[in-house]
Amino acid sequence: MFLDFQNLQESPFRMAPDSRYLYLGQQHQQARSYLQSSGRLTDGFVVITGEIGSGKTILINDYLASRGGDVVAVSIHQTILTPVQFLQSFLAQLGARPFRKGKAELLDIANTMLTQTHDLGKRIVLVVDEAQHLSLEVLEEIRLLSCIEKGNQRVLSVILAGQGELRNNVFSSQMEQFSQRVALHCHLCALDRTDTANYIRHRLGIAGDSAKSTFAEDTFDLIYRYTGGVPRLINTLCNTALIRAFADGRKIISRDLVGEAVAILDWPEKSPERLSVENLIGSSHDDKSLRSFGIRVENEQGDFAATEPEPSYDSPAPHEGRRLLVALDSSEMAKHPLKAGQISLGSSPDNEIQIRSRYISRHHAHLVSTPTATFLRDLNSTNGTFVNTKRIRVRALRHGDLIVMGEHCFQFVSQALEI
């Protein structure tokens, strides 16, 4: 009844990553071309990274559905594995019975199956989704598998797709041998306003709305504001609006219906790195200092100014009274003075503030201090960054704000007081 009422053949905004619905904006077209070339790529890896819900899985499904008959794909989605479990999963998909075998036996089976497949004129492509969860040990195992050769030709191609932490892992100093093998890398960002509208029209057209007019033109900007251009969030909001319209007997999705859907979902605005200078830090702030750190600032027309990071801030001196407090136990507290410029927080030792925890990403967040404010920016971390219980992307910090990353809690202090 719902579909008939909207003159649709199927639900246009379902969550299943159906490759028929793949929207090819510029960055997705680039990623797709990289994936399609992977079967011919004998000496390098393809790495696709992106935000949660940015369309990585649907790209993978599109590749798997369209690969040539000479390509044997091994697709792995469960990635919290030990090296032995990874090898077992890899070989099981090739038809082997790899369980209850030691690592040496598994490697011998892998060598045999890869070279035999090559002799048949076929090529094996290993496709790993959610690859940000792979340990460094498993990544090294993949690199070693990719080194197997037959007749001076390597016989395994590798595609890795995952969130931003995968990029940090692959290009870390510990993985130099692996990173040197990455031939193609594409990072998927959220869609912009124009692509958000085109994405919605595209999915409506596939679902049967030939006129692509179910959503009124003035709804797209509002949808962008509350989804940040993230495809998964666009699907959720648009689907909720369609259901709300059906309940009201309205065929056209108007701006007020989208507003009602936002209220049902109880979403805040999610435009990428959205900063309102007046609301967050007052009209006296000079946004030029923000642009020097790559933070986009909303202008009077509601657009974001293009920014390019410049070298670090001139003054290395700490700002008087600005510090990050870290509770170590009930009686001890560490104090980190915040200097002008950028400070990185994460689990790897190359961060200014290292947090040793499996719940903290290698490069988890940045603190950026300007002469008038301090901003906290999440770096696409796996478990997120929270300020006063709300997950954030970029946030101007105020005195007393509580920051939670993993199991660790911090407090931002902006007064010249000893606490």
C-alpha cells in the first residue's frame, strides 16, 4: 500500500547496499574505477576509506556483481580476527577445509590454491570490508600472501575498504612495507549539497519515480543540513519523511514534512564540520585563524568557505589558563597546557597526547587553539569523541566541558586557575 500510494515499485531508501542504487558522484566514480582496475593490478593494493555510511559497502557490492568471469573474489566482512583465523576464513571461501590446521599448513594450502588458480587463467582478488578492524599482524599476513608468485607474476590482488582509521593503520610508520604497496587510494567524503539532491533523485528514479519529483525542490537543502550529506543518514531521513507523508495522505514530500521527520528522529544539524561563529564563540572571533587549520567556517549565505591548511601557528607558547585535565585516579590529575596551534590525541606514540587504550584510535582527535578559542575535532575515530555526552565532529570548547574518548574522560579548563 505504501509503495502503491507513492507510485513506486520498491522502497528507494532501504538500507541494504543494493548495487543497483549506487550513485556515482565524482568521488564514487573514482573509487569505482579503482576497484574495477584491481583485477589487473598485480603489484599494488587498492584502499578505499570513508566516513561511516559514505557508501563503501555498496561500491564493494557493485564491484563483486560486475567483475569479470576470470576473477575469483574472496570477500571477507568479519574482520576482528587473529592471523590464523584470517587465513582460515580466506581458504574456506576458496573451498578448502582449513580448520584444525596449524599456520604452516594454512600457508602451504594458500600457496597451492593461489598458484593453481593462476594456472587456470584466473585471478584471485581478496576484498576486505570493514578493514579498519584488521590488526597490524593480519595486515602483514595479507601483504605476505600478496607476495606469492608464479612465473614472475604475483597471483593475488587486494582491495581493502574501511573507515578513516584504516588509512591511519596502513600509512603508519610501522607499516611502511605495506604502505609502499598501496597503488591506489581513495577517501570518500560526505556528499555536498548538489550531490545530496542528485543522490535522492537517482534513488527515486531507480525505484520507479520516473519524474523524480516525489521530494519538492526546497527540501534538499534541509535534508543536507540534517544529514551532512552522509548517504546512510539521507536514506534514514528520506524514508522517515515518506512514511510520514503516507500517514498524512500526502504524495509530495514538502519541506515541512521533512521538518516533521527530523523532529521524529530528534536529530541535530549535521552539516560537515558545521561551525556557527556567532553561536559558538561570539561575533568578535576572526575566522581567518580557523581557516589556517583547515576548519571550514559558515559564511553569511550558509556556504562553507574553501580552506587549505597552512603551516603551524606562529606562537608556540601555551595560552594562559587553557589546559586539558586528565583524571588518573581519585587523587591524581595530569594537566596538559594547550599551546597555540594543533595538538593530536590518540593511541600511537607520535601523538602529542598519547592515550594507551584499545578503545582509542591511533589518531583519534585534534585540539586546535587560536588566540580566541579552542576547538576539538574528531578524526573519523572508530568509537567517536563526545563532549558533554554528545558525539561531535568539530566543537568549540567552553570552560568545564567534559570530553570522553573511549574509557577516558578529560575536562577543558579555560581560566587561569589551579584545579
